[in-house]
Amino acid sequence: MAAAAAAGLSLATSELSRLARLGSGSASRSIPGGFAELLAGDDAHSVAVRLAGPDELDFRTLAVGVARAPKKVPSSQGMRITTATSPFFAARLAYLVPALERMRAAIRAKDALGVAQLAEADTLNMHATMLTSDPPLVYWSAATLDVIHEVLSLRETGVDAYFSIDAGENVFVNCRARDVPAASERLRKVRGVSTLVVSAPGGPARLVGDPLF
């Protein structure tokens, strides 16, 4: 968005999303803001569309930092290895079609816990393919597992929290606003946790007047 503005271009949200996708899928989804889906398709049609605004679901994410060094296998390289070698990758592709529809339905229903539960299930499914790649991609550390176990323990005590993890060792814990204090207090005490940042869904990408750096 900043580059387009600097070049004097006035681009639609879909075109900005397409350009951002050249950097990453996450960047593409950040353009419309809120809860967004990155559509499958060719370069012209793989853009992000908003499914719900940032304030439509009672949703919070606790970013729990445990990583102490850059990961050995970057995400893009890991994806190539997984798609080419994991015997479970075909099963994951079949799983994703109904899983995506369940996620859309949960967002339409403003079901924050449903979204969190589906994200946790998808995390385990995705990491199963990486663990069975050749060579195996084991992104989790001991601290990652400690945070996972703490999240499971939180649920046993009535705190509705669910974990999600991308291709790395840091953990994102999803819950409703009312459960943030209890979850934060417990997770900060887990061995290996170095940072914990509470965030809410963000709005669409926008230009700001003051430099960020």
C-alpha cells in the first residue's frame, strides 16, 4: 500500500492484496483486515476477501514467544519439502476442503470459540505433514510443548483457550476477551516463555502520516 501510494497509484483492495501476496499469504490477507480468506486461483484471482470485520467476533490472540534463534528451515523451503515428500500431504488437501467450509461457517455465525477450535485442529493436521516429511521438519521445541500442555490444562479449569502454531516454535493462543487475564497469567509462568503479547483482530491496511521507523 505504501509503495503504491508513493508511485501515485490508486489501486483497489483486491489489486493491493494480489501484490501483497507476492510477499506472503499473511500479507495478502492483512490488506482487507478482519477475518479474511485468501482465495485459491491463478495470479489474477488469488486475492484476499473479508469474511467478517475485526470487531464482529469476540476474539483475542496471545502471541507466546519461545524461540531463541531463527528456525533452521525457512517456511517457503519447508513447504516445498512437505508438499513433495510427506505421505500425508494428499490427505491434508482432502481435509482442507470441508475444513475451510467449517471455518467460513464459524465466522459467519460469529462463533469465536469455533474458529479457535478449528485453528487448533488445523495446526495439528499441518504439523503432521511436516513431521512426516523427508527430512522431517520438527519445528516445535520443548517450550512449545510446555505451552501446548498449559493450554490443555487451562481448558480443564474452564478457560476456553486453544493453540495454533505456524511453521515455527512460537505459539498463538486464541480465546475470548474475558479469558485473556487468566490465560496470560498462567502462560507467562511456563518455562521457556520469553514474551507474551495480547492482540485483537486488526482493521484494513492503511497509510499513516508519521514514519513507523
